[in-house]
Amino acid sequence: MKNLFYLIIFLLTISSLNAQQYGKLRGFLTDSTSSEALAFGNVFIEELNIGASTNNRGYYIINNIPANKTYKVLFSYIGYETKELDVFIGANKITQIDVGLVTTGIELQTVEKIGEKVIERNATDLGLERISIKNLETLPKGVETDVFRSLQSIPGVQTTGDVSARYYVRGGSSNQNLVLLNGATIYNPFHALGLFSVIDPEMINTVEFYKGGFSAEYGGRLSSVMDIITKDGNKNQFSTTAASSFLTGKVMVEGPIPTGSFMITGRKSYSQDILKKFLNDQNVPIDFYDASVKLNVENPFIPNGRFHFFGFLSRDDLKNNNPFKEDFNWENNIFGFQWVQVYDSPLFTTLGLSLSQFAGEVVPNLSNAKPRKNEIKDFNMSLDFNYLFDSKDEIGLGFAFKTFNSELYTENLQGAVSDISSFGGHFSVYGKYKILRWESFGADIGTRFNVTSFTPDAQFTLEPRISLTYRPWAVFSIKGAFGVYQQEITTVTDENEVISLFEPWIVTPEYLSPSKATHYVLGFDYYLTENISFEVETYYKKIENLHAINENKSTTGDPDLVAGKGESYGYEFSTKMNIDPFRFTTGYSLSWSYKEVEGWTYYPKYDSRHNLNVSLEYNIGLGFTASAIWNYRTGLPFTELTGFYDKYFIEDFFGVWDKLGYYAPFTILGDRNLGRLPDYHRLDLSLSKSLEIGFAKFTFDVSIVNVYNRQNIFYFKRDTGEKVNMLPFMPTATIKLEI
């Protein structure tokens, strides 16, 4: 026993001495001019051939570095000059090195992809796309630069037209996409007619877009996640950015405050004549604005902590100035707080509080349109922990508490009224473990536990998630993902509507279960060279308890929603080439999607069999950049009109009918979505020039939408059969000034 005791003491002593021979390196990577975080940059110790990438806050940490030695550490970010520092790593210590990188200049920035990570052999990032404002600036603008418009070049993402930025991911409807702004939910992130999103790209620092198989920290939606982190503002000097196009004007002001920084943005539409001219003199009563503010201060109590206070609002008004046409209005309002903290250990935490509200209304005036009024509010509180082990493995834990309040008043064509006021609560806990200790294998294994209400009838559910990566060779990897996803809120949208300006949100009624989706994803990627890569992904998605509006509702006692199901599957191919001075990308998808409601199976309105996107960027030199995008897709489904009849409205003793004693024309529709519109294709071109004069930087952009004036059909008017086309040949121009 005595010998065993001495052996244990000896082993503990050796273990302790061994542990003291290692240290850690961590810090933040930023832009040297503004101190803005450089997300997804690279930190590399060449001698040891180890490194790390910064997260979406610009934070990095490297564990298990042999101690008591000085190393050359490389800090790099594409579009910036690489910095090399000699760093001494102490034993059993965390060495913090915060580094600011200097940009390489206008000419290089406009051609290279900013924020692209080097190849990580064990990265579990299947279905993840990262977007930065620098990427957006080099693409043809269309009407204006827009982060949601940029999604159309990603295989698996569908849109339904030029005048709608609403998107559909791998066969899921648009309400199944989660959009987060600094952790707060945006319910309707689109401006009038979808020509613009409500997110001004000038305010964006990073965007992470997951098109399926996303890990356990995200919940509440079935199809995709867009996680947007806004800029903190210039911490070193005051600066102003102003831009003007044919349709909008905008401004951003940022600068330092004691122990922090601020950023304020604003954008307003001011011209309808230009758009009206190109839309065959159709009246386009667009009036909108959006604004944001963000205040950032250092934690005065704990080092390496930051407090972020932010607000965002947007509003749209479509007033036809015609008593026989309906008017529309809607708005978003968001207020939030985040506390991001790095501790004296490999622990990273984020505390978030947010209040998000969406409200919309259809005012029928004297038209035949039905009134509609909707509002949803949510309060969210979340806390996330991330810890990095010496083995490079990571563990993530977190919880979220959310409450919903929704109100909806609407009528259907039969005159039945739906007046719904509902309250919902949601509590979730997630945990995940990322295995990153082996170079050729990585895994992200986790689950979410949900409580869907705070009543005796509360439902308890689990959402298991797993993502695997195996890279047998440095240039080739196999990836797979499986996940279960749940959604407690839904939208009430009539699928017979030809165009929908906004979708009313409600909490899922108690007589229905939350929607549920199961994802299966398999992918491969191959790097022919460091600058040429190929990716292939295939997926299958099954949806249960798919909520749909009850089109047969005839009295107030009938349910407003019914449950159906859906499935989608497909194949996606993409190619990326970045060979100076060219950048070339292609994306192709072959997909099928179906819905089944009350025994009827049909294609959803966004089902398109073939989609192809090709983009080319060319750095001409001297600050000039040219780019082109060509989009092609097969025709979307629509419900064909088969005839008309005169319907006589009679009085209902229960007061359901609101029109009495007269005939009104009604349409007879065929089977849902059996018709197909003609194929869609469009070419956009852009030329931009960046110029620095003294302290000012100018960016001039000229774009041409629909270069060969393809007459793409948007929809057919049901009362006349007349076809309505999408955007025609349309030149646009933008000028931006940064001081």
C-alpha cells in the first residue's frame, strides 16, 4: 500500500511537470484602421505546423504549445498584409496577443475573397456558406447590393422572381428560414416587393448561412439559418460613409467613445420614377426606410469582455392613392443586448437579451381585398458557453428562454373570419461536443431539449444532431450530417395568392403539434489546387406536421390551420476558381419538392427542377473590377385558370357573410400548381471603380440588369389573363463616399 501511494504521488508529479511544459496563445484579430473584428482569419505557428481560425468575433485560441520558447506566429487574412510576430509562450500560461492587420489596398481587395479560411482538414462545416460585404461589393448589384440577393448563387437556394428577395432552401418554405441579427430574430427581412432586404450591407461584418444539417446551437426553424453579426463601429477615428442610387440614399456614421465605439446607419427610398419607367409605367408606390444603431463598450469589471447594445427598425408603406385599391404597411422593431466574454481560461461565453416585433396590415379601402392585420412579438434570453480542451476538442452548452405573443385578424374569400390571439413559451437546452483532435477526422455531436409551452399540456422533445468529416487525403473529404429540427411558429399564407407582400406570423395553435423536419445530407469536396475546388452535396428532407391554411373554412368555428407533410431531395454541384485576376464560380442543383395537405399532393410554388448560376469577376487593374452573373432555372409551378362564374352571396343567419344579395365574379382554378411557367434566365453585368482622393474614398458602380432583356414571366393576371413580366433591361448606378 505504501509503495502504491508513492507511485501515485510520483505519477501526479510527473503529470504536473509535464502539464507545465505547455502554454496557450489567444487574442483578437482586427483591422488596424477601424479595430473591426476580422472573422475567420488565420493564426499559424509555422515551426509546429499548428494554428487556428478566428471565430465570428475575431477571437482565436491555440492550445498545447510547447512552452518556454519563442515562436514565429503568422497572422493572416486575405486582402490584408500578413503580420509575423515573435511570441514567447510561457509554461502553464495563456499568452494574449491582439493583432491589427493592414489592408493591402483597393486593387487587391476587390478581387480576392475576404475572410476565406484556409483548408481545415477536419472542419465540420457541411452546408455552411460565409459571406462578407467585400464579396458582395464585387458582384453585379442588380438594383442594389443585397446580402439576400447573393444567396441565389448558392446551390439549393431558390427564389421566385426578380421582385422578391424571399428565398426557399432545399424545398422548405420561406417561413422555415431563421434570420438572426446579433442573435435577435427578424421576422420579415424584406422591403416592399422584395427588391431590397431590410439589412443594409454597410452595417454587416459577417454572415454565416447554413442551408441544412446545422448544429445544436440553432433551433426554431426547419430549413436554414442566416446568422448576421453587425459591425461594432470604428474604435480609432470618426468616419462617414454615404451612398446614393437611383432608388435610395443611405448614410453610416461610426466612431470611438470612451472604452468603446458606436455605429449608426440609415436608408430611405426617395425615387419611384426610375423604377416605374422600366416597369411599363406601372405605378410602384414604394416608400420605405430602415435604421440601426449599435453601441459597444469594454466590460469594466472583467478584462476581455464587451457589452453590445443595438437597435434596428424598418417600415414599408405601399399606398396606391386609389380608393379602389388596397394599401399595405409593415414594420420590424428590434432591441437587444449581448455580453461577450473571454475568461482566464479557454472559455468563451455569450449572454443575449432581445425583443423583436413585426406588425403588418392590409387596408382594403373600397377594393374587394380582404382586411388583414398581424403582429408578433418575442422576448428572448440566451446564454452560450464554449470551451476548448487541450486536445483541440470543443464543448458547447447553452440555453434559451423565449416567449411569443401573436395576433391575427383576417378573412378568407368565403367571408369566414379568423381572429386569433395566442401566447407561446419555449425553453431549450443544447449541448454539443466537437471532436477535432485528429487531423483527418472531425465530428460535431449534439442535441437540443425543448419544452414547447409552460402549461400542463407542455410537450417535451429532443432534436439529435450529428455532423461528420473524414479527409483521407489533403485534397479530398467526405462529409455527412443528420439532424432533427422543430418549429413552434408558422405563417398563415394562402398558396393560391399570386404574390404575397408579407406573411402573417402566429404561434402554432394548441390543436396542432409543432412542425418537424429530419435532414440527411452527404457531401464531397475536392481541391484540384489551392485555388480550384469542387463540391457535391446530396440531401433528403422529410417534414411532418406541415402547417397550411384551411382553405375550406366557412364558419368561425372551423380550424384556421390544418396539418400536412412534405419531402424534398436533390443534388448540388459547385465549382470555385480563384486565379488572379479572375474569380469564377458555378452552382447547379437538381431538386424535387412536394407537399401533401388533406390528401392532395402537389408541387410548392417554388419547386424548380434545374437551377444553374455562373459568375465571373475580373480585376482589370487601376481600381477597376468587372463582373457578370448569369442565372437559369426551369419554370416554376402555378395554378391554371379554367373559368369564371357569378357567385350569388346570400345572408347567413349567423352573420358570417359580409356581402349580401348580389352577384360577384369568381374564378375557377384547376388542380394546384400543375401548370409550369416558361424557363427563367437573366444576365447581369457590373463595372466598379474605386478611387482615393486625400482622405476620401470613392466607389462608382454601374450595373445592367437583364442585359438581353429576357421577358421572364412573373405571373398571369387571373381576371384578364394578361402576363406580368419581371425586371426588363435596366441600367443602374451607385456612388459611395467614405471619409
